[in-house]
Amino acid sequence: MEHKFLERHIVESPEQATALMNPLRAEILSNLRKPASASEVARNINESPQRINYHLKMLEKVGLVRKIGNRQVRNLVEVLYQGIAQTYVLAESLAWSPDTIQKIKDQSSLAHLIHTSDQIKKDALLLMERSDENEEIPSASLSMKVQLRDQQTREKFVQEYVDMVKELLQKYQATQQQVDGDPYQVVLAVYPEANQEEE
């Protein structure tokens, strides 16, 4: 069955809207205005094919992406995907439930965590190169676990954690004239431990 590729798709379901709010899924869709395989999309946006495959399945599940065929690449058969439209517009009639709003907030925060961790990796590699040249690179990292009783406790912990670090930064923040050397990047991350087996 041939599906029509739309110039514009009005998003009326909360499931589709939530998918579009995920920055990585939105980027995948922007790469699927023409048919492409998961491997092609992965190369275009510098991601792993496994991660792209996962998100393609989620986009297909909510009806924003379709499988439109296969092609032979050497000894492999690649599945071709395409988004359903050139552009996507959120309908004004969308009624956001509290659960949907919370899901969007969670996914936005997690997407920022992914971007931040990628940036830390790039920065660390550059600094390691400078360290190879006998330049001293003072740095620190800390990884700990804490058991928090309930949602209210978790929210209080995160807020106090952020406030404490802000106070520390304000205490040591120097003016531009006082600075001797490069500024330091401070990154905060608090998230639940992921169960690798479930993934």
C-alpha cells in the first residue's frame, strides 16, 4: 500500500507531540524527508545505528515514520524509512494531561544529559591531548549513589544540591580582571540508576 507524503502534518495526538518534543527524535525526522536507512541517519547525526533503530521504532509506533521498502547493501538488506511529512505542526486543540507534561519535562532533561555527557567526553579528550604535552590539567570528578525515600524527598534533595553548588560558585567567582588561566566548567547531573538489563 502506497502512503502519501504530506507537505504538512497537524499533530493532534499527545503521543506524537511527546515524540516531537524529544530533540533526538525530532532530528531523526528532519533526516527522513527522503527515504533513508537507520545507518544513513546514524552517520548524518553522528549517532550509533542501535540508538537510531530504537528511536525509529518509537516514531513508527506513534505513526510519524513508515517503513517504505528495502535495499540490498553488499550482503545486508537495509530497511528504508521515511517521515510522514515535510513539516510538523502542533495542533492548538492539543490537551496536555499532567502525565504528558511531566513526560515532556523528563525527556527534555534526559536529552540535555545526553548532550552534556557527549560534550564532557569531547572536552576530556582535548584536555588529555594537552596533558600528553606535559601541561598540568587540574580536574575533579565525583560519582556517588544515594537512596532517597520518596518523590518529595528527591525534589528537595535536587533543589538543595543545586542551591549549594550555586552558593559555592558565587563564593569563588572571580571578576574578569582577576582571572589567571582558563575558566572552569561545572556540570551537575542527578538521575536514577539505569538498569542495563532492561535496556
